Amino acid sequence: MGQYLLHSLGSISRWLVIMLALASVVAAETVEIEIFRKEYIPQELTINRGDTVRWVNKERRQYHSVWFKELGEEDGEYFWPEEVFERTFDVVGTFPYRCGPHPKMTAVIHVKGDPVPSDSPTP
């Protein structure tokens, strides 16, 4: 009986670990930032690690980009009114960004959560 109980507890533990892992995946959210009148709204956003940010261009005629220049990235593709750009943030940290064609358009994403190993990829 003792072996059966230990085996059952082991199965329950594995099941619990799997369910917790799936819950963290399901808990990830998509948060929207609007672009209007050459501003990111909101200009500062705090999200959880694993969340996705969706930028929506609400301008009438103006194109924009989302450029994480400080990460050493190239300027992203421009997107036009009613088009979107998305990015999932899997690394904890602070990530300033700007619009390539409009250098005064700046904002920042703060990603909170458990720290990840230093050899992890950028967000």
C-alpha cells in the first residue's frame, strides 16, 4: 500500500506541475497601445513577462514604427492607419522604444516577473 501511495503522490505532483505551467501560459495577456496624434498611448506601460503588446495605428494618414533602438535592433517595418504591430516580451526589464520616422515619439515598456537567466534572448 505504501508503494501505491507514493506512486499516486508522484503522479499527482507531476500533474500539478503540468497544470501550473499551463496556467502561466494561459495567463499571458495581450495589451493594446494606441498610436494617435504622433503619440503612443499610454507612453509608459507595465506588463508581466510573457505578455504581448499590440500597437494599433489610429492615425488618419500617418505611418509609424516601433523601434527598440537601445537593444541594437534595426528600425521595424512601418505600419499604416488601422494596421498593427505585436511583440511578446519574455524577458524582465525596461525597454524604451521610439518611432523611426518621428524621433520625438518615445515610450517605455516595463516587464515584471521572475528573472530569467542572463543567456536568454532579448524580448
